[in-house]
Amino acid sequence: MIVFGPVPSRRLGRSVGINNIPAKVCSYSCVYCQLGRSIKMTEERKEFFSPREIFEKVNEKIKKIKTKGGKIDYLTFVPDGEPTLDRNLGTEIDLLKKTGIKVAVITNASLIWREDVQSDLMKADLVSLKIDAVDKEVWRKIDRPYATLNLDMILKGIMQFSMKYKGKLITETMLVKGLNDTPKCLEEISGFLRGVKAAAAYISIPTRPPAEKYVFPPDEEKINLAYQIFGKNLEIVEYLIDYEGNKFDTTGELKEEILNITSVHPMKKEAVQELLEKADENWNLIEEMLLKQELVETIYQGETFYLRKF
């Protein structure tokens, strides 16, 4: 399927997905990938589908959605493999921008050291770069890159691209228990991200069946630690989990609002108390949510935080 959606996304609003790569053709074989191990690993850019075919199928989808009164915020390249392996990516972006809808590319950044890839991505309105590690050993364990890829070149390419890209740039870091969730790894990643000119840094955790059975999300204390460490170095940091419901909407339901907020970032105890007072509620609601394991209480540098139970 070349086109799917639209699907709700906190990053992208209502997004129509574009699958411009055959299933599991990728430059990485990430241990946490919900699609399983890569079938074919490569760093060679090829033509997989005709740009005209992609444009026509997307245009057809747009017409169907608009006929039903639907809204589309982004046309997003988010395939079953790595989108920048498609050597026609730039041409496809040019064609799709004729629709008047913004175009996004979600990439693992493995080929961003290439000038042609940077040139293609420059055309997109939004680019999301994956940065799971800046330590080579950790990078090989979690992302399992194609043999000829070089992390130093990738990191240099990310920095170069971020300096000249004019669209909206965001980053995503997937945390895996025991692999890249140590304070050292988190400090290294956030230190690197500090030099990247990104609008926001997202922290993800595995929430769907991964490629490898040994992959688990870190516990909530480690997730909170990651948020605090990233927050020291970066202006905007958020969690990114698979639930994409009515986050940030005012629902009038305090419990739902607390869950929505704490699924994005931890709340200090004082902030929770203030929210309860505004809603004329008492602390019993929090105790009940803790008892039902809907919330988790953690301590960081003497401060008490509350997170949604992932």
C-alpha cells in the first residue's frame, strides 16, 4: 500500500502516510522495530516506485478525504523502510507540494551525510531525524546499521543539515531498557542534540511488539531521568508514545487531562496540586490513580514527579 490514513499524530496533526519503500528495505535493522527485522539492508539509493504513480495515488486519497469533509495537515513519508533510500524522494516532494499540503519526512538519518539526501530533505516542510545514540557501540547494538555506515559521518551530516535547513526540524530518540537509558548515554545524546537546530526533541519508548524479544521500555524512573537530562540541554522536550488521542484538549474531565499531560511530560507535585485546586478536587484522585497504576510517582533531585504509566 503506497498511501494510507489519515492518522492522528501529535507531531503532525492529521497525516496521510506515504509508503515509498518496499517492506523492510532499510539501512538499519533496529532491535525495537515494530515491523520486525529488515529483509534487505542497504545504503544504496534506488528507484522503487514511479514518482508519478505516488503523486496520483496520493492525489486520489486527498480527493476522497476532502469529499468527506476531512482535514489533512501533512503528507508524510513514513514507509516500512528508510524513505531516503528512494532516489526520487526530492522529485516526489516537489510533485506533492503542488497539492498545497505540507510535506514531512520521518527518517532514521542514516544517509543524511550524503549531499543528494540533504538536497532532497531541504524541500520538505518538516523533517524528523532519529538519534538513538552517539556512542558507536550503543548505536550498533540498538540500530544495527548496515555494515558500511559510519556514525561519525551521520552525526556530522545531521549537524550540517540542521544549520542550513529552513523548515521545521525535530528529533526522536527511542529509549530501550539496558541499551541507551543510562545517565551517560542520555547525557551524550542530549549534549549532541544541544548543537542541533531542532524545534523539539521527542523521547520515545517501545510500545508495540519489537523485532527482538529482549527489548523492553525503561521503567518510569529512567524515563523521567531522560526527560530531566534532556531538559537541561534542550528547550522543548516531550514524550512521544503511540497513543495519539485528544492530548492537550480541554475535556472537562480532570483525570483524563492529567493522563494526557503526563503522557507528554512529567508533572511536579506542586503542578498537580495546583491543577486539582483549580478543578476543586482533592489529592484522593491522585491516590486512586496511583493505586490503579494509571500514574507513577518518581523522585528526581529531591523533587516528586508524576508520570502516566506506560
